[in-house]
Amino acid sequence: MAALGASGCLRGGRVAVASLLLRQRPQGRRAAWGWRGLCQGPEAGKKKSDVPKPSFTDEKVQNLLFQMTGLNLQKVFKPVKQELNPPTYKLMTEAQLEEATKAAVEKAKERLKMPPVLSEREPINDVLAEDKILDGIEPYKYVFTDLAYSTPHRERFIVVRETNGTLRKATWEERDRMIQVYFPKEGRKIIPPVLFKEENLMTFLQDRHEELLDRCLVQFEPDSPDYIRVHQRTYDDIEKHGKYDLLRSTRHFGGMVWYFTNRKRIDGLLIDMLQRDLIEDAVSLVTLYHMLHPDCQSAKEAQEYDIQGLDLIKVYNSFIWASFHGVGTYHSNFPFFGVLGQEILYTFVEANHPWNSLLKGQHFI
């Protein structure tokens, strides 16, 4: 049977990988994406590390995400539908052209600034008073809104008087509607478009994922349930069809990477990066994975032996392969396992690829 040789020894129940050697393609193994068992080795039941988990806004995390996003000026400044104006032509010297290019790069970086990633906001269920004397006086509810311009919207006091006399704080949905009425935001609708309903998310069939996320940014607050639902649904569809490049060099790519990494679902994205020869991005992805999951076996191995660069991917792959052959466990919630263990290693080791010299017979421990 073919095997990716993770030759080494067992140290404390962990595989200490010494080299990666490919013998031949395994037969009878069904490829199924979705490996989830990197952190479920023999030590999974022990107390996890007390090191605080990095947040999305941490500088190192942001740097890794921005590096993986890429900076494709042609994609960042792609044509958009707008009023037709005659083109403007300029004659520039080499120095002026270089200066204009630098300005374009800075403008592109600003456009690629990632939207925030927040936890879903807690519902508001605060009752302020129950005045039974007002029960049935009015057939409609009344909403009272603080209209002071100096008050941040998050701190704006908005209450609702129910028809039964109950005075309560407005729910998030009511707050969003009232704030849009008195302080309209360009592009946002008081009632969300039906586009965002689950049954109407047909833009996926047209590869309009970026457009959908752009509109979602305008319509919803970053911690609203609809905002989170639309983003997660979009990311899942991209993973399902392997269309990661649709969001590359857009402001949404970092959030997508963060989503997959948190959920230990980087296999398909890692494959895509390697197939596109984005080796540095692949290293950054595994680095981020180890930062968010420091208790997994590959992260412990990398930390113990101070493994960096391309060797990180070797360690990551070796534990996947070892687990695939019975050392660990895996989940099959997503049909993805096997692609990482086969496509990457067979494509980049068997074929004449720059990885051939990097993966075959090199010791890094």
C-alpha cells in the first residue's frame, strides 16, 4: 500500500516526523475532504494551553491575513458600472509613473482593509415598566428615540411602549430600523432586501460572492445575526466548490481565512494555495492555524523543534497522513478529506514541481 512515509519515532505519543517520502499512490482509498482530527491525538484530553487565543484584530493575525489576501491591482481596481465619462489620458515620466503606482498601491491597501469579525450580539429583552393603566388605550405601539446627533448609535436610547402598557427597550432589529429612519445610511434599506433571505441566495450560481458580501456590509451591522449568517453561508459555498480565488485580493478574503481556520477547515484552501504556487501564503495559513490551535499535534511539534517556513507544511501534512493511517481520528462532516493527503502530496511530489526537491528525503528535525 502506498504511504507517505512519516518516518520517525513516537515521542510521548506524538509522531516526530523525520522526513516525507512518497512511495506510490494508494489504491482503494476514497478521497473525501474534511479532515478534522489534527488536534485529537492522545493528548487531546489533557488540559489545554493557558496561552490566550489570538483575536482577529491582533497585529500578527492581521499581517498574516493581509499577506494571504494578496494585492492584485487589476482585481482591486476592476471596472465597475458607473456613469459613462470620457477617459483621461496623462503623459508621465518614469518618476511620475512610479509615484502614481505607489499611490495606487496605497489606495489598494486601503480598499483591502478587512471588515470587523465580531461575535453575535446578545438579544435585548429589558422591560423598564409595566403600566397596566395604559393597557388598550392605543391600538399601536409607540417608539421613542433619542435624536441627539452627538450620541453614538450604539448608545442611543430607544424604547417601545407596547399596546398593553409595557415599556421596554427596543430590540436590535427595531433599533436598526429607527436609526435608519432618522440617520439614513447610503445604500441601506429600512427593510432588508429579499436577496438576503436563505431561499434567495442564488447569486452563488453566478459567482457573485464578493458583490453579495459588499451589499451585506452596507445593509447589516457586523454583529447582527443576518450579517454573520450571510458571511458564513457564502464562505461555505466557496469551500464547497473550491472557488477561493473569487475572494482573493478582496477585503473579504481575510475574514474567510479566519472563519475556516477557527473551524479547522483549512484543507481545501491550503490545496488551492499550493496548486497556485502560493507557497508563502500556504506557510502563513499553517502558521495561523497553529496560532489558533496551539494544542494540536502539529503545532506542538513545530514549537518543540522550532520548525518554520516550508517545514511547517511538512509537519502539518505528516500528521494528517499519520492520522489517516490510524494514528488519529477524523471527522467526515464535510466531503474533503483525502484531497489534502493525496492532491497536495501527489501533485507536488510525484510531478516535476519545485516542491519535489523540498519534500523528498529532507530531514528537518
